[in-house]
Amino acid sequence: MNNIITSFICLIFLFFISVLPACAARDTNSFDGNIFPIYAGNGSLVPPSSTISDSINNKRTSVIFYYLDDSATSKESAPVISGLKLLWATSIDIIPITIDELQGIETNDRNNPAYYWHGNIPQIVILNGEGQVILDKEGQIPIAQLNDAISKASGLNLPDFDITIKSFNEYSSDASIDGYNDPR
């Protein structure tokens, strides 16, 4: 009986010392999981609630964000995209798209996400309700420039408040509006 108890205790001890801590690294090209819940504090953005086709059919402004979960620059952009959701709420459709499935696809279909993608990430494309491209840029884009393009695309006034991107630990950031609690 003592051998069974000793073996059981050794097994438990081995289990606890073999479990590795979870690590996430915002500044590396490592896969840590989906970037929106981990680095932007907003898992509601994925999967997207709308498609390009749905947005155009409903005459809504679309913000298409091309990214990879294992890209440091995409991880840095995630809080900005989350901030757009906070600023514009239900006035726009945010469509985050991982580019894994777009590799090697060429199409003339404007409703297909591959149509707008250049091959680099991160990339943001803003379409007005008619499907016309208002902004198409790669890399880190200032939120003020994105807000201007969304305002132009949607015909809505710019938000009369600012957001701040707060880093609450070495991995995660959160977009917040200080003193504002009435989204559009």
C-alpha cells in the first residue's frame, strides 16, 4: 500500500513541475492565440459579425482589418481596432480577417476579402456603404486618420471624445473612453 501512495505522490509532483506557465509575447511573431481577446481585451470582434457583402448590401461602412495572430505588428494594431469598436459602436461594421485563407487567391469579386488584400499585414481598408474604398493602408495607422476616413465613409460626425490605449500589463492593452459612457 505504501508503494501505491508513494507512486501517486510522485506522479502528482511530476505533473505539477512539468506544467509550463502560459506565456504571451506582444512584441514577437509568436502564436499566442487570437490577438483580440489577448492584446485588445475584446474577443467580441472575432469571428466578425458581418461580411463585406452584408455591409455593402446594408449600405454600411466597413472597416476590414487584415492580420495574423502570430504577427507582432498585428498584435500592436489590435487595441486600435478595438478602440474603433468603442468609438463607433454599431455605426460601422468591423471585419477582422486572418490572411491565412487568402494566400494565393486572386479574384475580381469585390465581396471577397482577397480582392482588397495587398499581401502585407496589418492592412486596413475602409469602404463606404456603396463599397467604394475610402482608405487602404498598411502598417500602423493613427486612430485619428482612421476616424477621419470612417467619418467620410459614413457621413457621421467625428466622435467628440478621445480614446486612450491603456496597457494594464506587459501583454494586454485596452481602449477606453475616460468619463464617457454613451456609445453611438
